[in-house]
Amino acid sequence: MEKQQRSEAQAKCAPSAERKTVWKGIDFARCERRVRKLQVRIAKAQKEGRHNKVTALQHLLVTSFEAKGLAVRKVTSNKGKRTAGADHVLWDTDAKKINAVSSLKRRGYKALPLKRVNIPKKNGKMRPLGIPTMKDRAMQALYLMALEPIAETTADANSYGFRKFRSAADAMDALHRWLSKDCSPQWILEGDIKGCFDHISHQWLLDNVRIDKHILEKWLKSGVVFNKLLQPTVEGTPQGGIISPTLANTTLDGMERMLKEKYKVSYIDGKLYHPKVNCVRYADDFIITADKREILEETKCMLIEFLGKRGLTLSEEKTLITHITRGLTF
């Protein structure tokens, strides 16, 4: 009995090369605690502006057995676990899973092209979806653990899409708080970004996302295979990629802060004036409120410049400025 307990303890503490037959013996609760501690330290270093410390802690996280194990578990337990990428490989046995943990390394890593499939939408149209390989999914899940603490630290306060413990219902609650009072703002801007995920500037992402640039560029430039033809990817985030929603959020973060900085409570002719500018965003859909239509016209110009730097454009047809009495769609 003592010998068995000693063997189990040694298996948990052994380097990854020695754990190839003990996938079911991995203590994932312990892995989660270890990764969470590192994420808290990353967030703290980011808030303190200690960027070298952030980089060092991120490296510690993505090279840890615990994070790699969690990444493999994530991609082998979600609904896409039976869908292979361009290499037709699935990690569907314990042996493959534990070998996969050992394979998640920066050195020699090359992202393979996405496999393009078309998914039917409710309106009858087709939506293209890119499916990464299992290894690319796991690498994205691994590096996402290192990026999330920074993304959460720098996120806009009223961004609700693709974030833990936030939902579309929370976004609606925020809108209700702002628009349900007698003194509420009377004008709203309903924003629509043309193909947000498909057009984000690669250069902007490489310049601004605090993640290993070498790895990020491989995902962005991996290309797409459709009908056995390889198509290059020159813009946008990898559709279907685990990390893509966070990349999109990071791209749009700063919008709310920009507006809050511009439209502060001020004194005009000796009287206190509140422009009532609020911004709530769920993924790439957003609503901006204001006390006057003219403010939203000015805001629209600011948004065009803000998005343009990121390779994005507003849809002139779908971006509307209306009085609250006409209602809104969000």
C-alpha cells in the first residue's frame, strides 16, 4: 500500500517525459490552482506596469506541465473534440493525450492551415468556419491562459462578450440602468462593424497584444484550406480558434475609455453639464448613449478613426443614430 502511494506521488511530481502512461492520474484540480496562482501574478504585474515580469511569468505558465495538461483537456473534452483539422488527427485516447502534453513546445512549432467548412445559419445562408488542428487548438488554449489575465486587466468596464462570469443579460442590465430613468440620455448610436473577426489588422495585433509574437504570427498567417486549395490569410483572426474572441475583444478594448475621457462631466456657463455618454459592448456589437444627437455624430467620427487604426470599418448602412423613443436592437 505504501509502495503504491509512493509511486502515485512520484508520478505527480515527475517531469512530463515520465508521465506518459498516467493521463487519468493527473490531478487537474491541482493544475488549476497552480495556473490560477500564476495568472494572478501576471495580472498584478500588468497593473504595476512591470512588463518584463509579465513576460517572465507568461513564459513560466506556458512551459508548465500543469497548463499544458489543462490545454489538452480543454480541446479533448469540448464539443469539437471529434472534429479533426487539416491533418485529420484526433486525440481520442489517453496515450495520445499524454503524448500531446509533451508536444506543446514553442521550439519547432508550426501552425497548420485551417480547414474551412461552411456552417448553415438560421437565415439559410452559410457561415464559413475555420477548424484548426488539435495541436493548434491546444497551443491556443495554452497561450490564452497567459493572455487572459492581461486582457481582463485592460478590458473596458462595460464589455460583456466572451468574458468569464459575464453575459448578454449583463449587457442588457447595463443598458436598462442607463435608459430607464426620467433623466436618462435620449439618443443612442447602434454600432455595426463590417466583418470584425475577418478584417482585424494583423500588424495591429502583433504590435499591441501582449503575447509571444512568434507564436501569434504563426496563427495569423497559417492560411486556410478549402476544396484542397491553400488560401493565404492576410487579415483577421483565425475563425474557430480558441483565442480569437479574446483577440477581438482586445482589439476593441479602449473604445469605452476613449469616450469617457472625451465626454466628462463639465461646467458650461457656470452650470454642471453631464453629456450622459455611455458605451456597452457585447463582442463586436455596441450601443452608445448621449444627451444630444450632435454628440453621437462626433462620436461616430471618433469611432471611424479608432477602428481604422485596427483595420476595421463601421457599416454606414447599419450604424444608426436614433431617438430612444424609436427603440433599439441589441
